[in-house]
Amino acid sequence: MNDAVRPGSVDFGHLESYVAGDRAIVREVLDLFSDQARTVLPALSPTAAKDDWRHAAHSLKGSALGIGAFALAEACGAAEAARDESPEAKRAVLARVADAMAEALADIAAYTRG
């Protein structure tokens, strides 16, 4: 992870590079990501079946990578790897995912207001 990027932040230049700077497309993608994130995060229940947990973490990781939310993607990778851990261990990694998600969603809200 780039040390210049604070944990949880979004590298909007990453996404903008894929859409040639088209702000309308960037906003649409960010809206889709925000909707997906709010849907997937609850699926990361510490008591979920291992495959359901891994699928939710993997799905969110891929979406986070796509928009440049690298710290969130890293936290989701840790969650994906924790699928065989105890519910207590999953709660700890879930807290990390939730914190990174909150930061990413706050950055997205600020970006789309601007």
C-alpha cells in the first residue's frame, strides 16, 4: 500500500484513469460501489458459513480494488483469509473492514459533493 494514502482513503485518480476522467461515469461507479458495500458488509457475519464469509469478503475486495480503495481491499483480503478463524477472530478483522469502509464511504461522499 502507498504510504502517502491514508488508511481507508480512496485513490480517485485510479478510477478516473479507467474512464478517461469522465466524472459522470466515476460518480455512477462510486454510487454502485456504495450500494454494494452497504449490502455486502452485513454478509460478513462472524457466524456466517465459511464460504459465504469468503465470498462476501472477496466480492468487496474486488470492488474496492476497482475504485482505488486499497486499504479497504487489504482489509477484505485479511477477512477472506480469516474464513477458517473463530468468530472472535472474525469480529476483529470485521472491525478493520468496517473502519476502512467508513473511511472509503466518507471519502466518496466528499468527492461526489465536490
